[in-house]
Amino acid sequence: MTKLDRLYDDQGQSPWVDNLTRSMLRDGTLDRLVVSGVRGVTANPSIVATAITSSNAYDDQLAALMAAGTSIENAYWEMALTDVATALEILAPTYRHSGGSDGFVSIEVAPHWARATDATVTAARGFHERIDKPNLLVKIPATSEGVEAVEEMIAEGRSINVTLLFSLLRYGEILDAYLSGLERFARGGGDLTSVHSVASFFVSRVDTVVDRQLEEIGTPAALALRGQAAIAQAKVAYRMFREAHSGARWGRLAELGARVQRPLWASTSTKNPRYPDTVYVDNLIGPNTVTTLPETTLDAFEDHGTVARTLDTRIADAVATLQALSRLGIELTAVGQTLEDDGVAAFATSMTRAVDVLEAKAATPATR
């Protein structure tokens, strides 16, 4: 039994891989990862753009799309959706055997819609209609406009991966949007058992920003808090998750078959080389959660990670850490807004560059 298997079997946490390329679909890499215990796939616009532009595996499909008169941007999405459809088939047995709790593949709406609720809703609905598979999750960024889009999609019975979550304030809004969407879907006679959702809370990027601020302050008390903010915030988020999925409001939905919206720990690779390479995996293990890992972090965890329930331990210490940061003038809500803005901008840039590369490829005789 692998450590990934033990994460799920012993601790109730589902390991997903944070990567999707045509080469890993063709050479059996994803199949091998599933055998080793991987239970889902995530990708973001940067991952998709890199996959499409850094490989010749897409050239034949691009050429065919160009010959058919497809626009470059539409070709980008056709190629991305082709990979998603293939991955969905590979993960379909996991979805069936888990009773619909795992086996998901995610694709994100175009990042330039992140500040437009109606356009996000249209794009998310379109993906679900285009790929009518129960194990598809469409990613919607957790911007203020995205919060409304999440509720609308859940109210339609669409399964959603809420992404780019960086703050507890926004997470509270997402939890409420999920429950409100389920309530609306139930009032319309919808089958709540068919709705799946995860909330992707980013971790390592928080430490990157907070550590920089702590080093600018430079006092011993500030420096002692480096590397603690992200894990502390995630632990408090997990407490919020458990509170939201208890009580009378949740009880009414659970009786109708509603599934919990699991927290998903994203950005789990260690950005600071001074920190252990599995620090954001080892310290965030608990039931009813997902951890999504790039392949390097996945390999590191399998090699020397620790499988133990850590997510709901030392909560008082986590709260104290957040309070100490606040006393130093570091407000994680503001940090979260900065990271949200940066994340949306970075994804938009990645997609724009990918389209530019595809335009250049399409202009070559080999592609024409």
C-alpha cells in the first residue's frame, strides 16, 4: 500500500495530481498515478497553456482545427477539452468505485471572465454541457463576482471546483454560496446527490507574501512567525468547514442527500527551499479533504512524507498565530486580495501567451 493509498484509507484525504498534459495521457503516466493512489486531477490555465505550447503532441490536432477554420482561441479550448475528456475516462472507474466522491477532473473557465459573473456562468455552463460527465468539475475563481457565479451554478446542479481561495473572509462567502445554491436547487426539485464541489484553498503562496512582510518588519517576534501563516490559516479554514457542515441548516440539506464541499489544499509545493518539501502536505491531513500535488511534491511525499492526522490539531496555536500576525499589522484578508488579483492576472497572461504561441505555430507551413 502506498502512502497515497494510506492518506485516503487511513485519514480520509483524497490525493489528486496537479497536472494534465497530453503526454501523460498517452504514455500511461496518469494510469500509473491512479494505480499508485491518485484519485483526481486538477489543472489551471498556466498548466494547460504550458502543456499545449511546450509540446508537439498537439500539433496534429492544431493543424486539423486550423484546416477546419477554427479560431486560435477556440482551438486552444478544443485541445484542452480533448485532454480533459480523456482524463475523465481514465478516472471514471475511481468515480464509480468511490460512489461519486472522487475520480474528478477539473478545467477552469477563461481567466479574463474572473471579474464578470454572467460570463463566468455562461462559460461554466457551456463546459458542463459540452462534456456531460458526472466527474467533471468546472473551476470558478473565488473573486467577489465568482462567489455569485458559484451559487448560480450550484443552484443549477452543476459541479464546481472553487479556485483561487486565499482568505478566510472569502472562504466564508464561498461556504454560504454553496449552501445557498444547494437550497435553491432543492427548492426546484433537484437531486442534491448529483452535485459535487470542492473549495481550493491555496497555501504556500500565502507564506511567500507574509514571509516577505515579516522580513521587512525584521523584529525577532516577526521573524519567528515565518512559515506559519499558511498552515495556521488552513487549519482555521478547516474549522470553518466543519462548522458550516453541521447544525440545522446543513442537516436539512444532508437529509436530501447533499454532499459536503470538501476543502482542497492547493499550491502545496514548497516555494521556500528552507522549508521541508512536504510541509504543506504533512501538516494539512484530515478527513473530508483533498490535497492536490504537483508530481514532484507527490514523489517527495511518497518518499519521506508522514501520514498522520494533523489538520485539526493545535488549533489554538493556529488562532494565536493569526492574532500575532494581526498585531504586527499583517492582515491576511488584504494578503488574500493581493494574491487573488495576482493569480487572476497570471492566469490571464498565461492564456494570452499560449494563444500567441499557437498563432505562430498555425502560421508555419507544417501546421497549415
